[in-house]
Amino acid sequence: MFDHAYGSYMKHAYPADELMPLSCRGRVRGMEPSRGDVDDALGKFSLTLIDTLDTLVVLNKLDEFEDAVRKVVLDVRLDNDVVVSVFETNIRVLGGLLGGHIMADMLKAQGMRLQWYKDELLHLARDLGYRLLPAFNTTSGLPYPRVNLRYGVLSPNSRTGTELDTCTACAGTMILEFAALSRLTQETVFEDTARRALDVLWEKRQKGNDLVGTVINIHNGDWVRRDSGVGAGIDSYYEYLMKAYILLGDDTYLDRFNAHYVAIMKYISQPPLLLNVHMHNPTVSIRSWMDSLLAFFPGLQVLRGDLKPAIETHEMLYQVTKQHKFLPEAFTSDFAVYWAQHPLRPEFAESTYFLYKATRDPYYLQVGKSIVESLNEYARVACGFAAVQDVRTGRHEDRMDSFFLAEMFKYLYLLFTEKRDLPLDIDDFIFTTEAHLLPLSLSTARPPCPRNMTVQEEIFTRSCPSAQTLFPNNPLGYSVTLACQSPYSVVSLPPQQDASPLGLFSLKFITELVDPPAAEQQGISPLAVQVLSPPFFGRTVLTAGPAQFGMDLTKQEHGVVLSEPYQACAAISNRKEVQGKMALAQRGECMFATKARNLQEAGASGVIFIDNAEGSCSEEMVLFQMVGDGSTSDIVIPLVFLFQKEGQVLLDALSQHRNVDVLLATKPVFLGGGKRNQTVVGGEAALTNRLQNTSGLELSSACSCPRSPTHQPTNTHWDEACLGLVNSC
């Protein structure tokens, strides 16, 4: 089947972007009647060939792969005056180039093939990445939906840049490809840009229920379409949060996915249905039909380890396909056709593969067989496979999208193939939304930057399924256990997996990142927050971290007051109490600079930020410098950072005593009396030495962070600075 589809494209269509299987010729942008937005995937860059590269390797067609790589290197040009979809070009072309490069690099390293290859596909990917970046030049950081490959977005010749909106999936499905490009080229701009767009979407969620809408204004972040579901317009946003955690090892993505997943299971999931709701009033479904793109969701639930609802929804989808031969683009809750088209979408095959991978139930092989038989009987034509215009009549459409080769055949082949017959270990890779293969080893390609928790603990948060309990006789190398390899994970992995260098973190790597001398190597000097008011009288000194912005530490003592809201991401409501006082604000939800501006505008004399990571303490955590948001010259108040245990000392003092006064300084002031009993809360050796050298005091640590036998902290929460390893996270 693959040979028929790929051979037809190469014979009748190449170097065009797509094959027209009924006409037996290539589809060239501008030479065929416009299909509207569908044509935005076409960029005159041999789309189908690029999208198929790593599929050739999976199917063990290594001669064809080497020939395809040569063709891409010699023939493909990206400097085309054509407007393309940022989303489609990212997942299909950038993803295809990266997947092809990774396969070529792997085969070259084996010494048998492609000895001539010198990272040409990666160079093309980098070129394309820079051609997509202008789309992100918006006030919000959300990308324009389209970009001109030659002229960008806002130039006179770009013919784009007037758009106001984009879909949630369009803005939120960049992180895997952009992060992989950054880690392969060591140019952080791509990963940082994609992360920033995800940060905006997270910030704009409905805070009361953690749902997001379908379409958002790229300039002001207002929701344009407020229906919330797991299908078209949102689908791969959820997928990329989960898979970014698996690939990159950053807990932030898992935290956000878990929050959304709780909301989905509470409001959208009506087993076995998944019905859209209004994001601001989610208790009532707003439509009685579903679209076919949600068929990916059972596969994502398998990665999440939530098998029961995955099985239920997949079975519902199977019943729809049995009734109509294919999954219609949209169908009602009683399985009637709502929108009759079927463009050979692979999402149902994808979920079938993941469920078989997780359960080894031969039932899913029967489901896969039915997909194969329907394709051969109802979609196969003389020159490839044709999309179905109407599943009720079987009428064809002159269309064979590139994803049919990139995804459908890859998932079907993997469904029926034994691991030993593959030319690679599929468990070492993550699938992008276009089924391109990215290696899990990218998690250590550059130091990851795990950041603060973004959600409260929920029923699903940090829960890891026990593979041995769920499937006692089936190793789940990829589908379940990998999704839970985390510093927070409680699942017990087999010894050989613990030792694998391809885990999300290696112990050696964590040890290097959290080694206490790292702060000193970065030139970060610890500061002091000294509690002066009774009954402390200056005897309690808290180890604090500095900021790269704001004024020097004040030499005057100030009273302390709790900011309202505590996270200070919105206008301060207790301005009268804050004025002239040192404000306490919790880390998280927005940038340090945003909090500082809000409190400075309210009249605060300074800000003490307190970590929101439970149990964090300077004795175990690496001290870092808080960084701003690019322009912080307007912030003129002093700022310091306390880890949670040190901050709790202040919070407890404030709850027990009416007035608490503190001094921010580079070293504590000796007030006389009780000289031998001064306590330093926090274990930074640098501060201890400084205090001993300047005041001759005997110091003891009141910070009791637990240590593991390997001196590895139980969690590592960093913020925007990330020890200076990344310009901005």
C-alpha cells in the first residue's frame, strides 16, 4: 500500500507538493483552483517528500530514503514568495526535515549508509525555522497564522500580517519541533519563542476551570471563539503539553497538561462522548456533534496512563467507522453523519496503535485490519489513494494529503510489525503530531529548565500509573512508563530503565545542575533578609537570592505586609497597607517583573518574593538571580527571593506578631545581645562564610531540607534565570 502511494507521488507528482490521485499529476500552488485554507500547507517545497522521510526508514526502505534525502538536499528551495500556514509548515516541513535529519544521522553513525551526509537537512530546518520566526512578532507572543517564506509577515510584499486571530492548536503546537531545532543547533531562540506562546495560552485559560477556547486574538489575547473541546482548533495543544514533558523533561508542561486534563474529564468527557462546552459556562454542552480530529485523544490518554476512558472513546469511534466505512469529518452523538468528508485522516489509526501498544489486546489488530481493508476497498485508485468526498456515497476527492504517508502508514506498519524487525528502537523516540520521530535523548541536549509548579495538586496531578499493576505481563517501554519518568515520579521502573541514558534526566546531569558551588561559579552572591522586630531582634537571618533589576538593597528597616492578591499578577487591592512597606509576594503565574511593577505602583518600598515550591530551601536548591522581561529600567525598588522554607519563617512571624520589620542587606547588622545565638535560615556556605568573617558569630542552619543518599534534591524548581544557562525561559 505504501509503495503504491509513494510510488505514485514520485512518478506523477514530484517535485510538486502533493499528488492529485484522480488526475495522476502533481498539485502546484496557483496552478489549480484554490481550495482556500487547505492550500496554505503548500509552499512549493516538495511537501509530501519531506513529510515522508522518516516513514521510509521505519518501513526499512533505506535505499529510497537515501535517494529522498539527496533529492531534498539538491532540489528543495525555501526562499519562495508564497504564503503558508505557520502551523502546517511547522509540523509537516520542519518536523519532516528534523525527522529526516535524525534518521540520516543515525544511519550514518551505523557506518553503512549516507557517509556523504553532512547535516544538510538540519541546515534546511534551521533556515525554515528562521523563516517562521517573523510570525511571532506580535505584542502577545502568539504567532500570526500565516507567513510569507520570502518576505515574512509585515513587509509590503508579504501579502499577510492583517490577520487578527489564530487557533489554540495553531499557536500551541510548536514546542516539539522548535525545541528540537534549538537543541540540535544550540540556538535557543526557537525553543524560547515556542515556550512564550504556550505561556500566553496558559495565562489566558479560564482560571476557574482551566479550559481554553478555540480561537484567540493574537494581539490582545482575547478569546474569539469560546467553545472548548479536544477536537479541531485545540487538539494538538493538549498533545504537545504532554509530549513536551516527555521529550524535554520540564515539569511545567506536565503541570499544565494535568490541569487541563482534569477540566476535560470533568466537563468535556461524557463517556464515551467528548462534547464541546462553553469555556465560561462548561456545565452545558454547546453542540451535539463531534469532529474526527478528536480521534487522537484516546492515544493521548494512553500516554497519560488513563486506559478506561481511552478504551471507551476508541470503541465509540470504531462503531462510527464500522457504520460509515471511515470516520466522517463530523458526526453526531448518535453516530449519524454531520459532515461527510474523509480526507484519509490518521488519528483513529494512531489511537489504535497506542492502545495495542499498551494492552497487547489482539482486538486492536482487528481494528487495524478493518482500517487497511477500508482503505484498499474504498480509497485506492490507479494513482495512489484518494480522499473520500462523501462517506455515504463513496465519491472521491482528487486529494492525497502528505499526512497520509507521514502518519497513516507509519502507525499501521508499527501496529502490525514486531520491534525486532524495525531498523530502530521505536521506544527511544516520541511522535510529533505529524508522527515525526524525535529522540528522547534531546532532553539532555542542553540543560533543561524545570520551573515552578503552575497548578494546585489535583486528582491527576503527579499520579503515575503502575505499569506492572495495569499490565502485569506486558512491558510498556514507551506508552505509559515513559510518561511518568520525572524527579517527582513514584513509579518503580525496572533496573535496566533506571540506568538508561535516554531517560528524561540522568542522575549525573541532575547532580551537575544542583551542585551548590554552581551558584558561586555563576558569580551569584547570596543576600540577607534580617528580621529586626521583637522577639527576633536581628537574630534570625534568611538567605536570599538577588535580582538583575531594581535598585540596590535599602539600608533602612521596613515593615512587612502580605500582598493581595498574593501572587501580585493583577492590580494590588490592599494598596493602603502596602504603601511604604516591604511586600511579600508568591512566585508563579506571571513574571517577577510584572509583580514588581504592580507592587511598585501600589507604593511598596520593596518586594520579597517567596517560592511556591513546597519544601524548597536554599540549603538544597541552587541560588539564582531573578531576571526581568527585557525592559526593567522602570523598576526602582529593591527585590529579593526566598525559597519556601525561608519564606515560611516570615509568613509565620507575620501571622503571630502584629508588626514585623526586616532589613535587606548584603550582610546582617549586629544589634548587640544574643550574639552567640544568631540563626541563619538557609544553608548557603557563601552566606555562612560571609557572616562568620564579618561578625564573628557562631551560626547554625535552621533549614532542614531532606537529602537523598546521592545528595539529589527531591525537586528542582528554578525560575526565569535558570542559572544563566538560558537567556530567558
